[in-house]
Amino acid sequence: MSVQQRNNVHVSGSGPVTLVFGHGFGGSQAMWRYLRSAFEGRYRIVVFDLVGSGRSDLGAYDRTKYASLSGYAADLLDILTEFTDAPVVFIGHSVSATIGMLTAIQAPERFAALVMVAPSPSFIDSGDYIGGFGRADIDELLETLESNYFGWSNGIAPTIMGAPERPELGDEMAASLCRADPDIAKHFARVVFLTDSRDKLDKLRVPTLILQSSEDFLAPLAVGEYMQRNIPDCTLSVIENTGHCPHLSAPAACTDAIASYLHGRGL
């Protein structure tokens, strides 16, 4: 099976620098459409679907390989090897921000910069760390997801998306979640919500921009502030937005912040 088929990789645009986009839980590469169109006149663009999501090859889903985010990081490194020949800017949303970080720690020479959109190294509060949820909250979320995946998806999608003035975006998130294979989505959800990558932050040596919404149910601003303090070369940009998907609900602000950062880096 080819990497292109496995991850449904698509390439567009042109330019001396390649931007690679990775989507979050329950999403697909389609959710990058606003940023993709904004940048493909100046950059080469690579988009893909995580295995088990979007139009990836579901037959490639291996519960052992994808029992941790390292399996997805290995896939990302495959994509970079196959479709790029110079250091890239990786733009990852939510869990893909962490996947990008893990890959960049493993192979920093493949990255010119990392952009994390609404990232969270851990969703669970621990000591002074504010992740947004207690362990009991996450256990309850996963139990509800396990017992009624489609009901959970339709119920939580508007909260994840935010953007109350654009309810169609919540509907889009719900539809995307409901298109997923429930067994794969349940397995992936446990990996996403129980992963703790805080001990990896200080190992990241790639220049990093964090885009954090001012109000985010899943990743509160305190998470972005914590990551900025613990990543050696990190800039935090707060987007005035309610919701976990500012690339959909506030695309112009995200585009401006990323463009400014890349320009400042000579990219």
C-alpha cells in the first residue's frame, strides 16, 4: 500500500516552502480548506488524512500501531519522506499538533517550523497544570462515547466547534464525527484524551507558533501559556474566537498570525 493511498495525500500550490497540514480528532483534510486556499498561491501545500479518518485507507488501521501517537508520528515521517525534499512548516490542529511535535523531536531536520493550532499536551488537570478536565470528567466522556457514539458526536460537536453565529460549522463537525468508523473513533479517542506529552515539550528544538482561541472548551488558554513556558523557542498568539477550531471559525485571524510568523522567520 502506498503512503498516498494510506493517508489520502494531496499536493497543491507552488512555492519554495512546503506547508503540511494535519487535522484533529473527528476531522479530515477538508477542514483546512480556508487556510489551504489562503496559502497555496505562495506555498506548496500537502494535506492528508490520519489513518482511520477522512478518506484514508481504513484497512491500514492497526490497533497496536495506533495505540499511541507514535504510530501517527511514524506515518507523518513517511509522508514527509515521500512528498517533501526540504524542511517543511507543519501546521497541526489539536492532536495533530502533538503528532507534529513528536515527529519534530524525532527528526528535527525535516522541519523549518511548527504551527500548533489549539494544541493540548494533556487534557487532564495535574497539580498546577490546568488541562481543562479532571480524570473523572475524561472517564465519563469516554464512557458516554463508548455507549452511544453517534449521540455523543451530535451532542458535543457544537460545543467543540463553538462559533454560535455559524451553526453550520457545528453541523459539519457532527457530520464528520458521524462519518467515522465508530470502533476506530472510540479507540482513537482513548489515545487522544488519555495521552500526556508534557514531558516532551522541552525536547522540542523546532521554532514553534501556538495559536490558541481566547475561549476553548477543550484547550483553555492556560494550556497555551503552559506550552509557551516549556517549549524552548515558542511564540503564543491568541485568536479572539470561541471554540476549538479557529481555522474554521476565525480563518482570517489564523491566516494573518501564521503569515506574520512565517514572514518573520524568512519563510
